[in-house]
Amino acid sequence: MSLLDNASHRRLNPLTGEWVIVSPHRTARPWRGQEEDLSVVDRPAYDSTCYLCPGNQRANAERNPRYGGVFAFDNDFPALTPDAPPDGLDDNGLLVARGEPGICRVVCFSERHDLTLSRMQVCDIVRVVEAWREEHRRLGALEFIDYVQIFENRGAMMGASNPHPHCQIWATRSLPNEIVKETRSQNDYLTRKKSCLLCDYLALEEKLGERVVCRNDHFTALVPFWAAWPFETMVLPRRHIGAFDDFGGEETYAFAEILRLLTVRYDNLFKSPFPYSMGFHQRPTDRERHPAWHFHAHFYPPLLRSAAVRKFMVGFELLGSPQRDITPEAGARRLRDLPTTHYAESVGDSG
Ligand code: H2U
Ligand code: ZN
């Protein structure tokens, strides 16, 4: 009986230093959840009531240009504003606060209301990657911005307010919690091993193969050994690059391609638009060099065993540690075995 396949165990996330409980024996129970073939609600290419469609009025009465392709604007309801005073409060280390200036942006991926990354042409996703890179460069260059977090909430289940394909960017003065943890872990690893944590991890996963979902010339998508969510994935560049700034032309194209390859598989998993929160982790823009930082994307999908059954991180997971039943290896196998043609595009092929 091998530990990883059959017995409850916990796995270390070396990027955060946190543990996740894996309960593989629970997957012995039959796959009861019906894989529902939820028919997609057909969305129009243009929706006159959408505040992100070209030419439409936004909630603050500003009108979008009649854009084609990518369109970025300052969030009309920003969580962070540049003018927050830098004042601090520290009462005995117990009541601690600091002003947090920041900038929030919204980036529409396409003028088409009905598309998603999984349904866009790779050449059009390339335009989106270029926009992310430019936003990251411009915001990161600001003196008061130390981190630029780009993220997409897709689907109502993940709290996306609008199906029009878009992402958000929050640029902050401070490093967010996850970045603090990942920076520390990558720095420690570099100091101890004189090598990059994620370069070494990727090499190991490429050798083993069992958690790899898909790959192209420059990127690999895999279910991390320590994944907490059933179908969580990471996308890693094979070259040691720390941020969008370091992408070469071929890497930009390959990144767009792997995003499409992965999101098509996600949609095909339950033959339904697959909800997730995804985002990019890159080196801080605090003017330090950060040689240990290895760029990557995280996808955190909330679904468990059908388009209708979601996993809740509650109970022990909220109070103790995250836990999962389907092993990361089984999750990777299921994603890997899916067709690479989107279910809505494959004629006479049920996948
Ligand atoms: P989400 O779908 O991830 O919530 O992103 C939509 C963002 O768009 C959200 O942050 C902003 C909201 O504040 N927004 C505008 O900036 N203008 C609008 O007219 C409506 C929504
Ligand atoms: Zn729209």
C-alpha cells in the first residue's frame, strides 16, 4: 500500500510553507456525481445592457469607446486608491494598521461579449498577454507600487460580476500575503540550494509526468503535488523568468497557447463553462532584483465532481488545514485525458 495512493497523508506546499491533507481512500467510493451536460446559455456577441461591451455606458456614466480587441480602464469602484494617506497605527502591536495606496484596473479581453479565454483564438489571447505585460510594466514603474496582481474571476460561482471576458488588476504599495510567503520560500530555497525552487520542481514533475496536464515549447501546466482544490493547476515557464517583462516573443505566444489549451480542458471536464479564479505571481516591483522569483500562474477552480457540485473550504479546512479527496494525480489524469477541442466547437464529437 503506497502512502500517496491509499492512505491519508499531508503534503507540503513548498511555495507557502503550508500543509494540505489528502484523503485518497475516499476516492475508492464510486464517482457518484452525474457529469451533467449543462447546456450553455447562449450569449450574444454584443449585449446592450453590459457595462463592458464597446460603446456602452458604465455604472459611473462614462462611455466605453467602440473598441476592438483589448480595452483597459481604471476601475470605477476601486478597492484601493492612490491617495490613501501613508499614516500608520500601532497600539502595543495589537491594533496595527497602515494606509495602503493602490490602483485598480479592469481589462476586457475582447469586444465580444460571448467569448472566454477558452474560446478565443491564440493570436487574440496574445494581445491580452501583451496588455498584461504593459499594465504590469506601467503600474510597477510607479514609485508607490511594490506589487501588481493580475487576476480573473470567471463565472458567477467565483463572484465574477459580468460574463464579458475580463480580468482585474490590483496594484498595491505592499506585498500581498501570498507574495510574502512565496518570496520568502523562494529566497530560502535559493540560499540553501543555490538553485531555483520552481525550476527544480518543474524538472522533477517533467521527469515523473503524472501530474502534468499539458505542455508546449515553453510552458507546462500541471496539478501541483500540494494542490488543495480538486482541479487546481499551475502554469510554469520552463525558462527561469521572473515576470512578464522577461517574456520573449515566442514565450508570449506559447503562454497564450497554453492558457487556451488549459481552459479548453477545463470547459471540457464537465462540458460546461468552468469557473475559476486565476492569476499570475511574479516578482515584486519594489526595485529589488528578486533573482529567486519564478513567474507562474495559479488556477483555483471551485468545482468538485460536476458543474453543479462545488467544493467548500469550510469546517476543518477553515479552522485547520485544507483537505482534498481526489488526489492531485487523479485530477491531473482526468484533465490530461480530455480532448483539446472545445466541446462547443467539436462537430459530432461528444469528447
Ligand atoms: P469582477 O467581475 O471580477 O467583479 O470585475 C468587474 C469589475 O468591474 C469590478 O471590480 C468594475 C467593478 O468594480 N466595474 C467598473 O469599473 N465599472 C462598471 O461600470 C461596473 C463594474
Ligand atoms: Zn459585454
